[in-house]
Amino acid sequence: MSYVKDYGRSSSTQVVQATMSKVYAWMTLALAVSAIAAFYTASSETLIRFIYGTRWGIWALLIAEIALVVYLSARLNKISFATGAVVFGIYSLLNGVTLSSILLAYSAGTVYTAFLSTALTFGVMSLIGYTTKKDLTSIGSFLMMALVGLIIASLVNLFLRNSMMDTIITYLGLFLFIGLTAYDTQKIKQTLSMQGQWGVDVRKIALIGALSLYLDFINLFLYIVRLLGDRR
């Protein structure tokens, strides 16, 4: 029996609402896993030396994270929901380990302020994306092109190390992911509304949707931390 049939005669709107709650539940769980992993890693001298004591440690983590995201995004329709959930969990764990660098580089007050600011901003923009009647598809296309440009500019500035360019990138990244939060929320809602036509398991839609919003939240947090800039 499919996941949708479990709702019996529930309307499409009820299915969307119920599944969106699962999207946020998965996202929140992933954020909790990342937070625990980050705090544990930052408090372990052994892990800190292992990850940051060599050049390949952090790069190995980053490559593994990219591989997991690509795998989950490309193969979700072909793998089981359970496998997808495990991959998402592993990714959240590894990303938390990587995020331990934030706890080491910035003061606790900056991190907590950034997290609260991120949660508030994310909540407002996600609510806008869920409730707005305006189609954000055209805006989304622009945001995706801007994201590619932001990635290229960030890579270039790794070598230039230009402080002015870094500030510009930080502000652009912040506004970009504010917009993407609203766009991705609406996109998930629209996808769930059309799932009956596609015959896709809504649990998988919820999982990939949670991944999208998780990434939006993490990137918002990173840019807000950089904006606050109170390093240790």
C-alpha cells in the first residue's frame, strides 16, 4: 500500500499539509544531528587534530558530503526510502563535523545569535513561500543562476583573498538564500500537490524537500555568522 493511500479519503490539501510537516520534521532532525556532531567534534582535541591537523582531513569530508548530496538527489527515485533516510542522516552527521570549524573560529555569543537570527529569517521566508499566491518559478530561475555566479566568485576569492569582495559575496549569499528559502518551500508544496500525477512516493519528496531546506538553513547560518564576524 502506498504512503498516499494511508490517508484514505483525505483531500489533496490535507496530504500536502501533513507531508510538509514531515519535511520540517526531517529538516529539524538533520539540524539536530549536525549540531550534536559539531559540538562533539569541537570539544574533542583528537578529532580536531585529525580533521584540521592535515590538509586532506577537511577536504575528505567536503568531498564525501558533495558525493552524498549528488547521490541522494540523483538516485532517490531508484533507492528505497530507508536507504535515502540513512544517506541523509550520514550527510547531516558529516556536515556537522565540518561545521565544528565555526564553533572553533567564532565566539559562542556570535554562534547563538547567528542561529537565532537564521531560525527567525528562515521561518518567515518559508512561511511566505508556503502561503504566497505568487508563482516564484521565474524568481527561482534567476536565483539558481545567481547561485552559480556566487559559487564561482567564492572560488575565485579563495585565491584573491580580497576583503571587499568577501563582504560583497557575504551579502549576496545572504539575500540569495533568503530568496531560495521561499522558492524551495513553494516548490516542495507544488511538487506534493502534483505527486498524484507522477506516482511518486511522497515520503521521498518529503526527504528531498527536507534536504533542500536544510541546505538553505545551513547556508543562511554560515552567511549570517560571517556577517556578524566576531571571531575568537
